[in-house]
Amino acid sequence: MTSGRLEAFSDGVLAIIITVMVLGLAVPKGGTWADLVHTSGLGLLTYLLSFVYIGIYWNNHHHLFQLRPAVDGMVLWANLHLLFWLSLYPFTTAWLTESHVAQVPTVVYGLNLLGAAIGYWILQQTITRRPGGERIRAAFARDVKGVVSPLLYLAGIGLAFVVPWLGLVPFVIVAVIWLVPDRRVERFLSAEHVSSPASETDEEDPTL
């Protein structure tokens, strides 16, 4: 089975998640900047943070399936597991906003971020263990950001028990880290493209 249908379904779910989040923003009752800041200021900030996370997962998901054109049932379920955690973003983001970053909503938001990270790791590992997974192992040989991110999520969850607002700092740091474009897949595919013609030439030329 090709990954086209899986990617299309995932793209649709992520689009719906973003739509639900933006529809949940409170609309200012007045027409001044003060009304906007007072009514929607915090909501816009938490929406922006969650929007960035959704964008990061969409980007990485696309890169992952560039290396895996075929999928099976296990990959489908692993992908649904990831989408489950991402689909909770509108709920945890709204609770974080409406509680004005209270302790428990901040912890739950952090757990949601951690769950999504684990879900993506499971998806990647499930694909890697399938035939052809050596390409993914080669492309993601060193995944420093993938190791650091869960540690920062745990740090944020821990800080939230002390000062909830402080707990958001590691979450923002992770988002900033992943905003830096990851060129590993492009470099791997480019190297494959360059090496393939050379290999074909070696096979065709008996003098080499």
C-alpha cells in the first residue's frame, strides 16, 4: 500500500485541528487594541505556540514519508496513535488559555506535547523496522533534537508545578529548536540521487 492515502488523511486531520483551534479563539467585544489584548491576547499566544507545533509535525511527517513510499497496517495504527495526541491540542490549548496558565492545565498541555513526541517516535520506529527501513536509519543517524525535546518537555512539566508560566519556557524552546529547518532528509535524498547515476554508469561500463 502506498503512503499517499495515509498522508492525505493526516493532512486533513491536521487542517481540521488548526481550524478548531482558531475557531476557539475569543472574539473581542470592543474595537480597540486594549480589547484585543484583554480578550484574545493570551489565546493568540497559546494558539501560535500550538500552531507552530502542528506545523512542525506536518513538516516532519512529510519528510518521513518521503523515505517510506509504502505502508502496512502497523504503520497505519502508529500514524493514528500520533494523530490522537495531536487531535488533543485544541482541548489542551483552550484549557491552558481559559485557565490563564494555571498549574494543572499547563502540566496537561506538557503531557500532550510529550505524548505527541512519543507518538512520532513510535511511528518512526515502526517504519524503521519494516523492509526498507535502513534508509530512515541512514537519514536520521543522529537525532539530537529528538532526544533533547522530551527532556525539555519533562523539564517544563516539572517547572509547571513550581511556577506555571515558567513551565511554558521549555515548550517554547522546543518549538524554536524545531523551527530551524532540518536538512537531513533533503541531503540524504540528494546524495542518493547523485550516487545512483554513478552506480549505473559503473555497471554499464565494463572497463571500470
